[in-house]
Amino acid sequence: MKRDYTLYLVTEESVPEDRLLHIVEAAIKGGVTMVQLREKSTSSKLFFQKAIRLRELTRRYDVPLIINDRVDIALAVEADGVHIGQSDLPLAAVRRLVPSSMLVGVSVSTVEQAKTAQHHGADYIGVGAVFPTQSKKDAKVLPPGMLEQIIDSVTIPIVAIGGIKIENLAALSQLDITSIAVVSGIMQADEPYHAARSFMEGMRNR
Amino acid sequence: MKRDYTLYLVTEESVPEDRLLHIVEAAIKGGVTMVQLREKSTSSKLFFQKAIRLRELTRRYDVPLIINDRVDIALAVEADGVHIGQSDLPLAAVRRLVPSSMLVGVSVSTVEQAKTAQHHGADYIGVGAVFPTQSKKDAKVLPPGMLEQIIDSVTIPIVAIGGIKIENLAALSQLDITSIAVVSGIMQADEPYHAARSFMEGMRNR
């Protein structure tokens, strides 16, 4: 499994299964290097069913599949990783539940959270929101300079997340950011394949 | 661990942690033989925190603790069991995730669901709703005769659930039911200790 965080797709909630599969496959063909399945209000049964199908799809393309929050579903479908936020199970508890080969990512928005995540064995951190976002309503935009401070405080990979669009990608170019997570910029694109290609080009030309 | 399903308390959602602990302890002192922690809209973090504290409490009284739906939280707190509904992870997937010593219960409302649960290794089934209930809004009352048919169709323990109150306990007395699950009848009682005692007396005098 290639651990390439460059263009990390986070799915949107409650997208019907077939449509979800269609978007993710197009996005992978367009260059997405990692996929996180995120469902917050869906039943465990439907979440699991989507995870099973994304597991099959992502394995076919050798793209890592990460499950948001639900460690049990990550284990049940043999996902490549699990991603937790500050309101999910504590990192230490998650690390005890999963095999050491399983990636564990943590969402952080402060230097302290970033350092704690690295200290407790996170494989990477998601840092945001770097821009205003509608995909995650409770996500606050980072105060000026915070992303830079977090970049300086840890050595594990950092994925910038939150409201990243083709139009604002350039605004991240001064920063030492090599990976971005995209939600609506791909999930709601008319052509997810072309959207993913544009993001990849944007990342290469920085 | 005693596997006694006689008076099985299912907690209500979103009860503040300290109050929850207080009610459950009083109910155990009053005779509750098993406790299921059920949270549907709470964050994983708060669910986990409640589970940790209930784990400590129930162990002190040697009463089994069951976690609803979240297999990861059940594993993380070393609960005695996990309880799944028809919209949760499939039983077969759950069985693969948990140690064989962990109880797995399944909610059913038809003969087919009951037989399937037993076939796939459920330790017990919860059958309901036996009466109209406000605690679980999507729970439909069983059609007449269904509870009897389910009782006749499986050999694993059966816990009747749904709207069971002191006042309607007698209505179950013609049936071969030795275990009841109570939610609001204890959780919303002025005196959870006395409520639990009354239920236990009602069960003994049947």
C-alpha cells in the first residue's frame, strides 16, 4: 500500500451508495491518492455496506481506504486506516484496538493537539479548517499563522483540510504543505475526474 | 460474570454522565441484573467516557455491561457484551471482531430475524416492542401472537423489551418470558432503586 497523502479525498455524508462509488472511482482515476469514508448520521449497517464496497474499489486501484471515527467498521472491512477527530475515541484507545499496520490519523487545530497526536502515535494529522467550509459545519477556520506553527511543531505528515478549492489552492503555496484533503471540491464537482486532475496539477505546479 | 438477563436495564440517550451513574447504581442496588449503555446521537468521545465509568461501576457490582451498537467502544472498555439492532453492523461481522467470551445480543421483531440471530451465534435476543414505547421512536409494537411465535422458534435466552412498566408487567405473565428489558420505567422513575425493586418483585411473583 502506497502511503501517499498528496490528494486525500474525504467523502460527503449520506451520498447514495452507487453514486458514491461512481464519484470515488472517477476521482481516483483523476489522481486521488487516498480516500476517507466519512458518515456521521448514517446507520452502522449502511456505513458498513458503503465501506465494504469502497474497500473493494480502492483495493483494485491500490489506493488506501481510511474510515472516519468508526474503528469497528475499519477493522471489519480491513481498511488501511482510521481517522479520528477530537470528539471521537481517544487516540490511545484506538491504537490499542487496531493492528500496528493500520494508519491512524487525527484532526487537529492547535499546536498542542498536533503534538499530543504525534506523541500518542498518530501516523498523520489533518489540520484545518484552512478555509471556510460548508462540508463540516462545526469546523472553525484556523487563526492566522496557526497552520505554520503546527507545521513547525511536528514531524509526521500533515494534510491541510477545510474549504480547499482549485481557486484557493494557490493561497497555500507559500506554505510547506505537500498534501491536501478535499471534500466538496471533488464530491460536488460536475466532473470528479477532471476536478481531481485539476487539484493534482495544482499541487504539482506549486 | 453472572449471565442473568432477568431485569435488563437499557439506558436512555443523552443523560448527563453523573446523573446516569447515579441512576444506574441505584437501579443495580434495586435488583437490575444487566446494564446496556445505549447512545445514538452522542459523540464517540462522550459515549466512550460514559462507558468507561459504567464499566467501573458495573464491575464493582458484578453486573454485566453491554454496549449498544459500537463494537469498538465495547472492545475499548472491555465490556461484557455488545448489543446490535437490525440497522447496526451485521452479526457475522461483529462475531469476527469480538472475543468468543463477549456476549452478543440482537434485537429482533420477526421469527426469521430470531432464527437468523441464533444461527449466526447470538447469545440472546431482545424481542419487541412488546408495548408501545416512547424511548425508541422507530420501534413498532409486535403484532398479536408474534412474541409467542418467536419464543417457540429459538432456544437462546429472550429478553422482552418495549414499553414495559410495572402496570403492564402482568400482561406478560401468561408467556414464557423470564427476562425483561426496561428503559424509561427505571431511567425516568423518581426512585430508580424502588422502581427496580418493584420490577424484580413483579418478575418473581409471576
